[in-house]
Amino acid sequence: MVGLAACLTFGWFAFVRGTRVPLLGLVDLGFHEFGHMVTYWLPDIVTAFMGSITQIAVPLAVALYFFAVRKDSLGAGVCLAWAGTSAQNVSVYVADAPYERLELIGGLHDWAFILGPGHLNMLSSASTIAMAVKVFGFALLLAGIGCCVAGLVSGRRSRTTESNPPAFAIR
């Protein structure tokens, strides 16, 4: 139940209020900057992309770990929801590319650089790209909520089965 509440809270901040999730927004920023740092030796456009990619990929990787290794659908669900809110945050960054109004911690605006005339020359498509990223984020949020619901349902089934063992067993 706590996992589902977390997913809904994350979604409320990111998709209803349109703000960063408290604390997670700072974690996302850390992973974003880490993505730049580990790829600084690659071409500048790759380094610019990797901030946003890493910001979304890290919670997705943690969700995969919870799902595939730990068989923990609640943990996977919360991490999928986190990835979804991170993607929504990236969509805001992409949409800002033509205007560059967001307050940044320094350096170039990654998406203005990526979509600008010196690279992809797609600044006019920033809002369309941002919407696609936002829809992807919302799908991740819904998948996270679904994983949490599935975890709750399967957890209740296993508790019901354990508390009501069969009257006889075939051996």
C-alpha cells in the first residue's frame, strides 16, 4: 500500500502540479550531472544527451533489478514511477530549449544545444519532442502503479493461501 501511495504522490507532483518531486528532483539532478561527467570525453552532443538519458535510465535500471533479480514488484513499481517523473522533468527541459528560461546550475542549455542549428536544427520541434517524452514518462508512471497493484494483489493471494491451507494434500 505504501508503494502505491508513493507512486500516486510522485505522479501528483510531476504530472498534476508540474513540479519536481521533493528530494527525488535533487537525486535526478545528481544523476543528470553524473551522465555528463562520465561521458565528457565523447562528442559534445553525446555528453549533452547523456545527462537526460542517465537521469531516466538509472531509476529504470533499479526497477529492472527489483523486478528481475529481487522479484519485488512493489520496489520495481516505485522505481518505474520515479523514472516516469524524471522523464516528465526532462520533458520540461526539452520544451524550454527554444526559450532557455529555466534556471540552470551553469553551462549550456543541453536541449537548446542538441536541438539548435549547430546540431539537429530542430528547435521548432521542441514542444513535440517534449510531449513525446512526457507521454513516455506518464506510461512509466502507469506501469509503476500497475506493478504496485499487482504486488498488492499477489501479496494478498499468498497470505490468503497460507492462512487457509487445503484440507488435504495429494502426495
